[in-house]
Amino acid sequence: MFKNTLLAGIIYFLFISVSLFSQENWYQPFAGNADGLNVMFHLHKSNNKLWGSLNVQNTKESAQTGICYFLDGSLNEAGIIKLSKAGEESVIVNGIISGEVFSGTLMLYGVEQSFTSKPIKVDDYQSFQLVLRNADMKLFPDNPSSPSALIEYTLLFPEKAASSLFIDAVSDFYGLQPLTNKQTPSKIIDIEIDAFFNQYKELANIAGEMSPSFQWVKSVQSSIVLNTADLVCLHRSTYVFTGGAHGMKHDAFGLFEVESGKKLLVSDVFIEDFQQELNHLLTAKLKAKQGLTEDELLSSNGYFVDAIESNENFYLSPSGIGFYYNSYEIAPYSTGHSNLFLPFSEIAHLMKPELKALVDF
């Protein structure tokens, strides 16, 4: 029996290794250890581009609290991986995928630590396909100097074995039409691409010289923050430039029940009368990130408000809960987005126990 189990495990990991390198686009979660810390990666690859998330849970009583980082980086043909925190340049993950193992070094809590991780067995998470669609169109096809519109979608879709309710909920989260038996993810994405180009064509009727405003760009990318047998949390990042001083980036998160396809609200996650304490934690977290004392006002430091309130743009990860505020929601564009992450050590007492039990890794 043990030999059969061992053989099955070896075959599975060999399959993962071969299949990952044979595909241009893939998604794979990894779990492992880094000097007594539980680590989990959700990695997504499209060509040589790599992105995803890193979660860390502490197994030591004296250790610091858990973390969740969103990552961007690259994977070359030799399997070498370099990842940075999203929006930053400094590399915090140096690793390699070799056989069934993803290993290397991490910068955690200011200290470089070695880690080793392996693919999570497919029975323990939802299977997704990563679909890439891109296109470009010249505004004036016969003009070599014509401005153009560029569009790219890189989205994760549940495999067909998932419930239709969950598949439709994911499509809706992306702003796409529901999938039907006659449609594929690529086809419903192409509908949005055509709509974007049809809108762009209208610029050809505008009199006057061509300007940078005639160069349009749209990019939509998704990733997985949490993936269990019961719950999936998705991240959708959209960038659009259709003229003006700058483009607009918008990040959205959705937490879904796999069986029902229901998109959970904050009230589904927390116990009754959670709001006041949660808002206090979020306000304190933002002040700490900005180096402000408890008595200093956020409104005196570039924010629109003095107290942060929870919103429905939140994510649940294996190590905590984050609330995300896009530009102009609590601060001007120049301040950027605000990502306020609360590890379970700070927030678990406010969560519904049955939901927290589904997340631990």
C-alpha cells in the first residue's frame, strides 16, 4: 500500500514538473516551509511573466505575525524565478523549480531565509485554466504612423468540473457574459475586445490632428489569493488608458463559495457587531504604515478621512484578511492605492469560526 502511494506521489510530481514547463500559461499553488514558517505561493505564468502571492504563517510562539505579499516577476527557461512585491523593484524571492520542488531564498521580516515547497495536490484546491487573449488595432489602417489600441486579457477560469454557478460567478466578477455550452472563455473575452475596438473606431470621426489621446491601452489580469475545496478568492487588476494625464488602475477582489457561487460580503465573514473594532484596526494599520502616531490625523497627511471604514473590496488569504482602497476612495491619485492587511493574529477573534476553519494551512 505504501509503495503504491509513494509511486502515485512520484508520478504526480513528475507530471506537475513536466506539464508546467510544457505550457506557456499556467497556475499552480505551492506549500512548504522556511525556517519554521509555513509558506504558500499561488503562482501564475504567462510566457516569461510570473505573478501571484506569498503567504506566511508562523509556527513559533515568539515569531512575528503572518504576512501576505502580492508578487510580480519572471520565470526563465532554466526554471529560475525572481519575484518582487507588486509595484516595487527589490527582489524578495530568488528560487528555482527543479523536478517537483520550488525552492530558494525569501526576504522575510528583514532576514533572508531558505525555503522549500512542493505543488499542492489537485484534490485540495480548485483547478483553473489561465486564458490569454490579446489584440491590437490601428485607428487608421492605411497610415503607417496611425495610433493604435492595445488590449490584453489574462484571466483564470474554473475548469469544467466546477459547478456552473461558480463558473458564472467568476465570469460576472470579470465583467464578462456567462459561459454557455457553445461558448469558451476565449470567446466571451473576444466579445469584450470587439466592444473596446468598436468604441475606439469612433475616434476616427473626430476632426483634428492625431494626439497621444488616440493611443488606447487596456489590460485585465486575474490571480488567485486563496484556493481551497470550499472557498476561492480572486484578484482582478485592470489598467485603462484612453487619453488624459494618466491611465487608471483598479484592483478588485472577490471571495466565493465554490458550491453555490455566492460572492461573500464582509457580513458573511465576521461576527455580529464587528464594525467598530474592525474600523479601529484598519485606521491604526494605515497610520502605522504611514509612520503616524495614534494622535495624528490622516486628514492632515493627505487623506480624505480620519477614520478608515471597511469596504466590500476585501480579500481572504491563508494568513489573514486585507482591505483594498483604490485611488480617490480615501486619498488622491498621487497617494496611490492603500492595501491594509490584518493577519489572523489580529483579526481572527472577529471572524466567524466556521469560516476561519476553512482557511488554515
